[in-house]
Amino acid sequence: MSALPDTRSSSDFTQERFAAHLANRSDLPAWWLEAKKTAWNQYLALPLPVRTDERWRFSNLKGIDLAGFVLPGQPAPHTPHLPDFPRVAELTFSNRQITNRTPLPAELREQGVIFAPLDEALREHGDLVRRYFRKHPVALGSEKFVELNTAFCSTGALLYVPRGVEIALPFVVEHTLAGDHMATFPHTLVILEDQAKATLVEFFVSTETETAHFVSGVNDLHAAAGAYLTYVGVQHWSDATQAFQSNSIAAGRDARVFSLNLHLGGRQARHESHSRLLAPGAHSEMLALTVAHGTQEFDQRTLQTHAAPHTSSNLLYKNVLLDQARTIFSGLIVVEPDAQKTDAYQSNRNLMLSAAAEANSLPGLEIEANDVRCTHGATTARIDPDQQFYLEARGITPQHAHELLVFGFFEEILDKLTDDHLHAALTRFIQSKFKS
Amino acid sequence: MSQLEIKDLHVSIGEKAIVKGFSLTLNSGEVHAIMGPNGTGKSTLSKAIAGHPDYTVTGGDVLLDGRSILAMQPDERARAGLFLAFQYPSEIPGVTIANFLRAAVQARMAEGEELDATGYYKRLYSKMDLLKIDRKFTSRAVNDGFSGGEKKRCEILQMAMLEPKFALMDETDSGLDIDALRIVAEGVNAMRGGALGILMITHYQRLLDYIVPDHVHVMWDGRIVKSGDKSLALELEAKGYDWVKKELAKA
């Protein structure tokens, strides 16, 4: 492989670099290479976000800058310490190379479960990927970066669980980045057939805290009839990272999708999540926890689309803000005309630990059916001084009392994880941000 | 043997003077009751001693074993051996009793010292049994959705676990039915007599039937106006606070 050019001024997102990326993938299905070309052209055609776009209200547009970012050539020399908890299998990507893969238990393989890196999935299960890849697009503002993801994605995973197969332990996918001005484009698909049950936990982590990274990640989460899909995303990029993540959730008849995204890292991190309740009985639980410190900006845009009657969704996004950090939450519930008996809830709760922090909240409803129950709300509060005093009066230091109250604020969400080991591991992971 | 000495204490909330020259010396093993009508400064006294930031000490001193605690932060005072049993304990959603108490116990240990988890739970469960608190409570959030009686039992549980030198019990009987009061009193009585000194603040004599004080003080307008033994509480019950008012007027 040729040496990368000196790229502090020019990035890898050029025609030449894209052509080279494609050339390296000539063994992949033709439809895939075509999709990449289309995406690349879309990426070029789409403008960068502009101030007049309501979907970017309050966002720091000046902070979006792709200049100088390159695709890493070598795996990271070391991997960050990630939470440990029992898992069924894992895939680890470091600087866009697969560096670790634990085998799928034979029993699951025999049942038809697939858990493979994206490129392998494209080679061996191309039709499956083709059927679900960006099947339900997310159009909440970051389309340009979603196209860039398709153009350059090579890492990520396919988890496919056939009808009726229930797997208790989580699958784990880890993406790590190391080195200055590195970029990555993970894309993970989770496909659960009827009555299947599985959990996927995905980590997005930088090995250093200061280096700048650029990331655009995409997920396609599909739960067919009666399936129960749990997705947990844990984002802890470096504090100099620009991160975009786009989550597409589709729930069929009586399916349940539980998604929890933990946002800790990034200079500016935008997360878009769109749930589609496609058939009666479908339910989507959308949860997020954010710890924003320094001058970090976390930008969360959500859409809950109720496309069928008797569907329900429950969104709870909680942010803790320190220092001069900023958060933006903009959420919309859409109830389509025939989606009677929809039960939808949306709540954004901000805990302000600093007077200089800024939480923006834009909840919204768009209801075209007449027999529905939809509620939304946003609250912004400080630590209750009476609670703080109560803990201190038991000898707990002000700092620790503060932490306990913040974790208490989060616990409402973490407590919904039914996997106790995962719950404990994530709690410790969040605590590490406070201690650092 | 420890001593809590409150010397000519003056406390204000904002500009308003509430405690006006309160003096009392409390020794280990003693139970003192402070009685008085509402608004006389009883709760203010206990919160000021615990270090609540809304209360300003404008004069006098509070000494624990000869050392002033007034410059200490609330958590330091607690670790030095003071415990305030709240009249209205805060609800702390998301923080389980087990974690909360473990944090409080750990705060009293030396840096680097590890908590013996097995020993901790053994002790916690035995105290819970004593206070007839269901063990399931350990995984419930502190006071979150508790009944009045549960909150007060939870206060006593914390007191039992933290083994303070001195407990300031602010209206522990309020909001308790007779069964809950009996359980709470049993818990307190099991702790008294040894190294613990108790300052029990109450409006009613009822509590004193269950936790019999060694000394009774009547507080009026921010200070002690009359002291005696448990018979003073009974006299007060019979004659009412107006009796004290008249006595004061005569003097």
C-alpha cells in the first residue's frame, strides 16, 4: 500500500481516494459497488448543513469540517479498555481493520444465526444485506454523512437471527480509532426474524483523548413480528471528534425494539434516530444518556413514526451538562392517519451541573389520527440542594454526593437494562467519565 | 466518652434570628429531649448543627469533644460523629439504599481501605431485621415513594449503620402511626446507653413514652427556658405550653 499523502489540508474524501476504495473491493457484489458509487455521487451533490435548515437549528455548523481527515491504514497499536461483561460473541475493528473475532457458538451457527463483519456478510450473505441495507432511510438532517458512510463503509457487522431463536447474552461490536485525523464509517445491521430475540452492544471508542477523528456511523435495526431486539450503543470518541450516527429502527407486528445510546465523547456528536412502528402491537423504547462536559456539543434528533394502529413508543433522553457543554434535543412524534390507538411518549430531561452549560429542547407532535394518546415534555433542572444536603449529612463528600445524584438521574434509564452484568459494566463506564 | 457542647448558639435564616442563645451539653449515653411549640427554633437548631447551608450561625459555638465544628462542612461534621435524623427525609430517585449506605460507610474509611462487602451486608441485614424493614428495601431507591413510617425507619436504619457519637432526631415521631412509632423507638432504644448521645426534638410528649429521656428541656423563642427530668414532659403535657409562657411572663 502506498504511503498516505500529507493530508492536513486535503482529506481522503476525494474522487481518487474513493476510486481506490472501490478498486480494493472488486470481490464484493456488483450491486454493492453500484450502491457505493451512487452514495458517493449523492455525497458530492448534497450540500453541507445550512443554518436555514430547521433540522440543524441550534447546531454548531461551523464546527463541521472534513478537511484533513484520512482513512487509517494500520490497526491501532493498542486498544482502549472497554467494559467487560458476558457476551456470546464479539467483533473488534481497530482503525477499520478487523483485529479480533470470537467464533459463534456451534449451536447458534447450526440454528442459522449469522454474526459477521460487514465485508464478509456482503460476500456470503449479499442478498440478505441488500434486502435490509438502508431499507428505512433516516432523513433527519445528516443525509450527506449517511451517503459518505455508504461510500466508504467497510467495517460494521451483520447480526441475523432466524425465526424463533432467542439468545440471552449480548453480541458485541467494537470500533476503535487511533491516530490524528483518522476517519471511520461503521455500518451495522441487526435483523431479527419472527419471534427472535437478541441483543447487540456496539462500542465507538478512541484510544486517545485528544486526537481529532471524523466518524459517520449508521445502524439498521429490524425486528420482524414478535421479535425482541435490544440495541445498546456506547459512544466515547475523543473530545476532539466530530461524530455522526444515524439509527434506523423498524418494528413489525408485536415486535419490541429497545434501544439505548450512551453518549460520552466527541467535540460535537450528532445522533439521529428514527423509529418506525410498522404493524399493530409494535413498540419502540428509545433511551439515551448523555454526559456533556467541557465545550462538547451533543445534538440529538429523533422521529417516532406510528404507521399502524395500536402501536406504542416511549422516548426518554436524559442529559447531564457540565462546564460550558451544550445539548440539543429535537424530537418529533408523527401519528399517521390510520394509526389509531397510538400510545406515544417523548421526554427530554436535562440536569444542569453548570450555570454556563446550555440545553436546548424542541419536542414536537404531528398527529393525523383522532384516537391517540401522545404526550411529550422537556425539563431542565439543577441538582436539588435538599437532596445534596441529605447525602452530605450522611458523611458523603459533596463531590461523591453529586455523583450519586447524577447516577441516580441516569439510573432511571440504565435500570431498564435487563442484563445485570451489562447494566453494571455501563454504570462503571459512565462513572469513568466523571472520574477523568 | 464524647461530649457535644452547644454554647450560646445564635442562628439566623436570612435576616431573621431564629435561635437566640441556645446552650446545652450532651454526653455519650444520654438522651435529651427538646420540647417546644412550633416555630420556636427546634428544627433550625438541628439543621444548623448539621451544617445546612441555608442557616447562618451568627454567634456562639458548637463543640464536639472540645473542638468547634462550625467551620466544618456538613459531610465533615457527619464523619466526625454527628447524625441528623430528618423530619422530612429527601427522596433520592435512582440511588438504592444499599449503594447510598455503602457510600456513607465507605466515606468513613481510610483512603485505600476496602469495604468488606460480606460483612457490610451482614450488618445491614441485621439492622434491617431489628427495624422490621424488608430486605427487598436495599434495592429500592432511598425514600422514593416510601410511606412516612418507612422513611423514618430508613432514617433509624442509617443511624444504626453509621454509629454516630451524637444523633439529632428532628420530630422523628411525626407522620408515624403507633406501630411504626413502636418499631422506631425499639430501634433507638437498642442503640442508646452505650457510646451514643441523643438529642430528641419533639413537639409531643407521645414519643417520650417510648424513648424515655434522661433530661427534658423546653425551648421557647430560640433558647432553653426550662430544664428537668422526664416528669417535666408529663407536666408540660398536662398543663400545655401556655403554662411555660405564663411562667416566663412571671420571671
